[in-house]
Amino acid sequence: MRIQKISIIGAGAVGALYAYRLQKVLGTENVRLIADAQRKIRYERDGFILNGETVRFTVVTPDTEVEPADLVILATKNLQLEEAIAAIAKHVGRHTAILSLLNGIESEQRLAKTYGVEHVLWGFVTGLNSVHEENRITFTQEGIIIFGENDNSRTERAEALAELLVLAHINCRIPEDIHHEMWWKFMLNTGYNTLSAVCRANYGDCNAIPAFRECITMVFNEVVQVAAAEGVVFTQEDIDRIHATLAPLTPDGKTSMLQDIEAGRPTENNWFCGTVSRLGEQHGIQTPICDFLAKLTQASEQVRIRRHQGL
């Protein structure tokens, strides 16, 4: 199997970076950004500035008639998932693979419901450190794509994707158990994203303040219990690996949720602590820390949105 045509929806830090890398290998005509008409005008007019370099992409609207892609990458926020699922319809053909890089543990199931599980690859990005302001995106660390098949088999398409990513200088890894890895990233996000947003803490604060680490441990304890009920078992080594992943990041860097809070944008809180609360309730597991943080983050988000609206 060869992956020659790629469509990407979501032109934030993740989508723009990987579109840039991939079009260097496949050509601008074979890597398409999917965007609504208003964004298309803006993207084509302003382009993107990635680490100081102006970059332009081929942009198509969801209703543009196109040849189906070999690979569709979703790089939106969970808030735009339903819109994205509808927008990629013309890009999904009989042999199209769909790779979601959204945070959380739910988007793949939603994609499988619409397009069939046989089309979906499970995946996420970790270790990416960036600042996104309008069309300017600055990276200090590009991260790694972790992906795999739902049943963890080493299929031809998974191997073909890994080969392409390496060719495009995109770090990637196919783990032995993609679901364990996704829950690992989910635990990282639920702890660090949520608490950094509530505390307005950059990576330096997260690593230096003992009380912050104690709060992280409280959140992780609840995620571990819920994960076990879902069939995913974590060890102390897994938790240590989370802290080790955050340690080398630029001290004044910020999580995506903190950047959303500061910019007055809606956050993915509902897919972090909110998911822990919902799953805890389903399994009869008490999750008081995540329950409280979900409400606290929601309140903080709404206050910042009001301030940005001048209310």
C-alpha cells in the first residue's frame, strides 16, 4: 500500500506542522487542508508562519468534489469533532484510512460509528511544545505521533504510514498496545492540562512546585481506577514516564488548555476530567477530585470568555 494523497482537517499547531512536513515529501497538490469557506479565504490570503517561515497549503472546502484520500488526518479540537466528521465525507473512499490525533479516548469510536471501524487508526500526539497565535505557530519541540490498529496488528497500511512519516521527518511509533498508550496520554492531559489551566501554571511551574505535583497525583489516582475498570492497567513506571515527558519542555511553555483559557477560548475540559467523571459514574467509582476540577475548569473558562467578550 502507498499513501500518496492526504487530507487534513484542523490547521492548528498539530495540523499545520504535519501538513507542512508531508507536503515537502508528497507535493502541495497531494496534501489538502479541509476548511470552511471563510477559513479557506483567510488561509489562502495569509498563509501560515511556522517558526518564522511563511507556508501555504492547498485548501478545499468540505463540499469540493475531490478524489478520495489515502489518508485523512483529524487534527481539530474535540469541540469541532462532529463538524469534522461531516466535513471529511467526500475525502473518505473505500480504502481510505482515518487517523485521529485528537486528545482524549473517544474520537476513534465516534469515527468508527460513522465510517466503519475498518477505516480507523487509533492515535495521538505527545511531546509537542508550541505556541499558536492567529496564523503564527512557534515550535520548540515537534513531538511524536503514536498510532496503531484497533487490534494492535501490524498491518500493511500501518507500516506504510510509519514509512511515510519517517520520510517526512515526523517522529512516530507503533506501540504494542495502542489503547494503553492512549489512556496514558489521556491521564497526562487530564492531570497536567487541567491543573495548569486552573493554576495558570507554565511547564516550569508544573515541574517546580511540590503542591502542584501532589494535586497531579490525586488526579492520576482517579484515572488509574477508572482505567482499570475499562481494562487498562497502569504501573508506577507509566506514571513516572508522564512526569519524565514533561520535565524537558521549555519552562515558560504552556499546555494547550492554558493557552485556550488565556485566549478566552472554550477548552477540552469535557474530554478530560469530564470523561473521568462520566466513566466513574458508569463503573460505580467515586471521582471527587475530577468531578470538582471539571466544574472549576468550566467556571474558569466561562469567566475568561466573559472577560474577552467585554462582559
